[in-house]
Amino acid sequence: MRAKVKLRSWIWPPPPAARRLWVTILLASVYSLAVYAFGRGVLGELPPWSSEFGLVNGIVLGVLVGIRTRAAFDRWFDGQKLWTEVSVHSRNLALKVAHLIRCDAADRHRAATLIEGFAVALMNRLRGDNPLAAVPGFETDAATPKHVPAFLVGQLHSLGARWFSEGKLDLPGLWAWEANVRALMDAAGHCERVAQTPVPASFHALLRHGLMLSLVLAPWHLIHALGLWALPVQAIIIYFLFGIELTAEEIENPFGNDADDLPLQTYCDTVGRDVAEILASADTPPTQGAPASSAAVGGAVPTVTDTAD
């Protein structure tokens, strides 16, 4: 159960994007003060359509900001769902190693290293750091693959194929194993799509031009309508409009190290902990008998396969 949010946390600390806003708010306040001091007599009374123009500009900005925020949050949420899939399929692979496959302790350790290493390798690749030596358990490995997650998935495929050839895994069990291994690679590909697909530059330009136009023109209307109260009103408007844009910019790539990004290291630690716990409860493999099958494991293959699907 999640802890209840304290009322104080609604106010402090401010959102991470606020650190990038103070200079903009200060400059806008100075500009608004200059408009108040020197600009009121330049235009005289504002034309009657100025209020309608401000309303239309606000509606257009609201639509653009709404679309921008929705697109950025969808990318963040997609990243969270994909890492949930990595966690689920990692646990399913560990369950198969523990209770379905008739392998020894060395093979269980090898499988655990590959499963845990995949999550770390995927995190490193999404953050631009892709050496195999950065993956726990492979510090001294001489291989230099360009795509480390794919290399580790290939090792998992090879491990399943060897178990099948040695009679430690029957055909339905191999299919169940392969389903989870393929799902890991699918999740990696979708994560790369989220990380490497940019938001269209034209949309970015239109939104930012609209924000700058609002920053420049709004004080002229607000000063006539509110006087010096226009300064705090302008500051609040900028805080929210520019703050939403900066927050969207941070979360549109959710795999970085910023405060609003996904806690990938926590996800990797959870995968490692869960895999170790599952394999610690591994059944002692029988010394005699036929390879493990659906009947031998009490119908475990259909259950695990359904979970994978």
C-alpha cells in the first residue's frame, strides 16, 4: 500500500522543472515592469479586440500544451509498461529454471546471471552506455558485442537449446522458455523506439513560438487591466505554461537520470532480488526418470505459458 502524501509535499519541494524557470520568470517580470513604466502611454487605450485576441491565443496555447503533455506522458507511461514486462518475463524465466528445467546449480547460476544482466544491459543501452563489461557477471568477458541486450538474449536461447538437447527440457517446456526470452527482446526493441523517436520538430517550434508570443504580448494587456498586479499574474502564467513544457521535455525520454525519469536502477535491483529469491527455492532436480514434461511438473507448462502470453 502506498504511503499517504503529506499536505506539505503539495507545496515543497517544487517540481524539478522549476529550477529552470526562475530566470525566465525574473526576465518576464522585469519586462512587465518596463511595460508598466514606459509602455502604457505608447499605445494609449488598447483596441477593443485585444481581449478577444488574448482569449484566442490562450485557447490555442492550451490546445498545443495539452497535446504536448499528452504525447510526453504517453512515452513515459509506455516506458513504465515495458519495464514492467521486463520484470514479469524475468521472473517467469526464473520460475522455469527453478521448477521446470532439470538443471544443476551451475546452470541455475548461469541463467540467473543472464536474466539479471539483461535488465542492467538494457538500462545501460538506453542511457548510452553499452559495454558488456558494465554488466554484473561479465566484467572479464572478452566479447565486445555492439548490442549487449541482444547478446545476452542469444545466450539465453543457446542455454534453452542445450537443455533441450541434453534432455533436461522437453519440447513444450522449450516453447514456454522461448516465449519469455523473445518477450525480453521485444521489450528492448520497444524501449529503443521510445528513446530514439523524437517529437516532431515542427510541433516543438509552433508551441515554443506560441509561448514566446504570449510572454511578449500578455503584459501589454495585463498592465492595462490589472496595473502592477500584472507582475505576479504574468509570473504565475509563465510558471505553469513554461513549466508544463519543460516537464514534458524531461519525461518524453523516460530512461535518463533526471528526477522525473523512470527509476531504472530500482527496477534492475528488483529483478535481481526476485530472481535470486525464486532460484533459492529451486526444487532439487531428480536423479532419474524422463525429462521434465507437463505431467512430470503437475501441469506447470500450460500455466507458465499462459503467464508468458
